[in-house]
Amino acid sequence: MKHKRPLRESVEMSPAFLVRLALAVLICFIHSPAKANSTGNEPEARRTPSRKTHWFGGASVRHDDAGTSSPLKIAVRTGDSTLNAGENQRTLRVNPNGPIPVGQIVNVTGWEDLDFSRGEPWSHANIFPPHGDIIAVYCPHDAQDDDYLDYQEIQAGNKSLEFGPLINMRCEYEFRYLTQDSNGTYHFVAASPAVGFVAGRNMVTQGRLSETGRPGEMNVMWVSAEESPSIVEWSIFTELNATWRRVVGRSHTYAARDMCNHPANVTSALLFRHPGFIHHALLTDLAPSTNYMYTCGGERKSERSSVRIFKTAPPVGTLDVPVNFFVFGDLGEEQSATGPPVEFRSRTTIERIEYDLFRPYGDSYDFVLHVGDVSYAEGRGYRWEQFGYLTETVAMTIPYYLGIGNHDYDHEAGGAKDPSHAPGNGYHPPWGSYGDDSGGECGVPIVNRFRMPSTAPKSRAPFWYSHDYGMVHMIWLSTEHDYYPGSDMHNFLVSDLEAVDRTRTPWVFLMGHRPMYCSRAIDEITAKDNYIIQVHQREAYEDVLYRHGVDIFFGGHYHAYERTCPVYNGSCRESAESGAAEATVHLLLGTGGANQDFDRWDPHSWSQHRGIDYGYGRVHVANASHLLVEYVLNVNGSVADSAWIVSSHDWHHTV
């Protein structure tokens, strides 16, 4: 598949360039200090400062394949044993002490000044710091001592501990010193003042855009503490003395009782947290290929977002406007609620995408495709908050489309609450590894937090749906549902492909979390989760893709990268004369940030390139016949793999 790259237009001071330049300047004002780059150069992946302390938060009650660990045993204070008033009050110090900007890192100090000899049975008069004592984090600040959000152990020699970046979860943070008695029970000793945010609880957070599937429309969504109002004001970006229009949308929320099973339906700081009110407003009568500026939030100016800019799609069937987008899956990582992001992983993925998106010179990008395993919350509500904070700068600038992965949906109980209305407790064929990977969430947070296009007949967004963008038609499937002939999703796939007009959308992409082709080595552990499910997916619908000429299948699930040749039934299918594709190319991009898979591969003739480094995909649809795919590494921003895919789209086969 070696082809010459088509000629590209030279860079000039066009309106599109000026918009990108404005966006690059605007992002300096949009970012909080903790997220902004320090220079105008391409960012080095940020290194987490080395620390002598260990982060425990999240893991203390984490529900995962290793089982559920026991939470800390903490004695709950009664009414007469709360903080003493006046001079005898035991107080920790926080710097800065608030109100703070979102994303701030704080230092907690002051335990060296505490009096540990007041006669409590658990006091440590002769040992400092006592072994196993901790600084626990609470949000809301008035939570019971045993309802902690995170904690960090105090080690010998520690005079301060660092927490953050702290994100606005519509509550104030408090830090408490807890000491451990001889029985392993923790007792309250001292607390810090409550630390809030400059913008208050009702600030706009977790903003995102998505198209509806109808021309001239855009969904704007965000989260805040209050139920209403849900206001968006917008105007054409290039207008002088612009006339701002206003639309009032709606808001909703969801509760622990809406989840399918535990731990997702257990209310606590670490598990189900009130998600706030999720606002959504629909903008209509938008012109195609036009830049708009907007702001969203409540009536008060202090509760509005900064001004953002988005560009609408070109008319469907436009063949002379390139389409560029980002694609990845499996963004989650093992970050505690107030701990630092892990080096080169999820945060770096999004930071590099931000750099590409706002770079003045280079391609303009149109949207994001996130192919499942979205937040890895698995019942831990704070991880949805972290995901929203991480992605909001990108998602408020270009539409953010996503699909369902096993960690978003799979469940084994509570099927009556499954928002996809799958029978029983979801899809659990005896040959597959479909378990309880969502921690009881069963897709409820995604259904409530996101709106995907739902205009296609037989679609059931966000589980399966389709939409167009310029010369591209995109179809999303849930690999966590029944995909065999006769199922609702298989019927949707066939009818949707039969309706595609290749003269208007010559490129057809299919997104599904679990890949159909992956050459990861098969052993007794991975066979059921790797090879067997691939075999069943190919048996169920590979013929459909071949018959209808699907150009690319984008997948994730395995935390690795792999690109195949145009392949059908295990054999490469390319034109002998031109080398053009005559089957579907499969791109595995599960490298967004989740733990890397082992680099052990089986040899297959259809595998063209593979790797396990964290990174993301960039796709450049140059015209109706040429497309460039790139795999970009987080560690240094280099392109580790690239290939041109050339197709006339007339290779439909009868099978």
C-alpha cells in the first residue's frame, strides 16, 4: 500500500488559518494554570514529580478483576467528639488555601505542630509520625470520617504532602489527619479549613459538543451544580458587532438506584457520587462550514463558560473538503481521586491532541472518535468527573463521538435497568469473556452524560448508530451486544449499509470496541478474550463488511496498536495492478492510556505494523480516493506508523 501522497495546498493566510490562529490564542485563556503549557513550543509530555509517598485512593475499594479490597477501618466521631473550638483546635494547613482555580495542586502541612499527648487511648505520645497515619481527603468537606475520597500515608520525614490536581466536583475539599491504633482502626486528630474554587460550585464543567445527524444542528452539553437554567448564547465567529442568539435547554441527572448493580449503586465519595445536573441545549439553523462562538451556563455571568469556538460540518456529499479527525480507545488509567496523572498516558494523549487541534500551522481537525472504554470508572463516580475535566477543552471545540466498551457496559445483574434494553443481563455467550467489567454501571453514565446522533433507522445510540461528515459515513457498533444475524444490531448494520450512497459518502468506517483482527499472542489466559471473540465477530459480520465495501474498522480493547492490510477471511486483498485496497483495513488503537498489554505477538501475514506505546491516531481523508492514517506516540509526538489507503470503493463483493 505504498502510494504517492496527493499534492496539498500551500499554507497561506486564509480564513481557515486565521481561525486556527485565533483558537491557538484563545486556548491560552481557556486553560486553567495547572493545564496550560508554559511555552509556545510543542509540549514535552509532562513528568510527574517523584514522591516518597504512595497513592492509595481508589484502590482501597476498587472493584476489578483482582477482587474487591477492604476499605479503611475508621472510627466515626459522635457529636461530642468533633473539632474543639478556640485555641485548642487541631488544624492542618493547606497552601494555597483557596478559593483555588480548577486543576490546582495543593500542599498540606501542619501535623508537626499537633499535640499527640492529650490522653486519648489511641494517642502516640512517643512516636512521630506514628506508623501508618494518613492524610485523608473529603469532598464534600463535611462527610463522615469513614466516607473519604482519597488518602496518602505519612512517611518518616514528611513535612508536607501534595494533592492534586483538584477538580471541581461541586463540593469543597477538606484534609484530615487520621491516626491508627493498635487494632488498625483510624481515629480523627485534625482537619484543614475547607478549600473551594474561585468559580464556585455552579461553574460550567465537563462541556462537550456532538452533532445530531441533522444538518444545521449542534448539541451543547455541560455539568453544573444547579438544575436550571440551561442557557447557550452563540453567534457567527467572523461577524463584527455580532448579534448573539440565545437558546434555553434542559437538564437532568441520574441516581444510584438507576445503576444495574454494585458497586456502582453504592452511594459514597469513592463510588456513586451525585453527578450534578447535566445540561443540554440544541443549536439550530447553523450554516455549514462556518465558525461559531458560544458560551454556556446559567443566567449569572459568573456561572458562564468562557467563549468557545466550533466549526460546523460541510454539507454531506462534499468531496473537495478534506476531513481530519483523531481516533483512540481505552483512555483510562489507575489515577486516584486526588493523585497525579501517570506519566505519558491519558493526560498526555489529550494534551497532544490539544496541541494538534490548536496548532496555527497544520491540518484543522473536525472531530474525535473514542472507540470504547471511555473512563474506566467501573462504579467510581469520581472517574467520570476526571474524564470530563480531562477532555473538556477538546470536546467543547470539536464533536466528541464515542462507542461502548466492556468497561462501560458489561454487567451480570440488574438487567431490568439496562438502558440498551438487552434481554436478561446483557450478552453472555458461553464462548466469550463478557463479565461484569463496568462495575454495575451497565452504560447508565454514558447514556446520561452523552448524546450521540440517533436519526438513522433502527439505531439505538449510543450503543449502535451512524452519522455522516462531509464525504465520510461512520457506523458504530457495540461489541458487547449480540451481533449475529437476526439480532437488532445486526439488522441495523445491514440496513444502514444498504442505504449508503457512495457517490456522496465514498468512505465508510465502522467502529467497534473489540477488534476483528488482532495478532496478540494466544495462550490459555487470553484465548477466550482474544482469539475466540475475534472468530465469532468475523463469522457474524465480516461478510457484511466485504459485501458492502467498508473501508476501515477502528477498534480498541487490546492496549496496543496494530494496522492490517486490506483483509478478508484472513487474506490480504489488494489490486495487483495499483495496490489499491479491495477489503477492509483494520486499525487497532487501544493505546489511549490504559495499562499496556504485553508485547507478545503471533505471526500473521495480514499484520502490517504493531506496537504497545501509548498514543493516538490521526486520520486525514484527503479526497474521495486517498486517506492517510498516522499513529502518534505520546512520549515524543513522533509518528510511529503511517500509511496511505487508496480505494475506488467499487470492490463490493458477492459472498
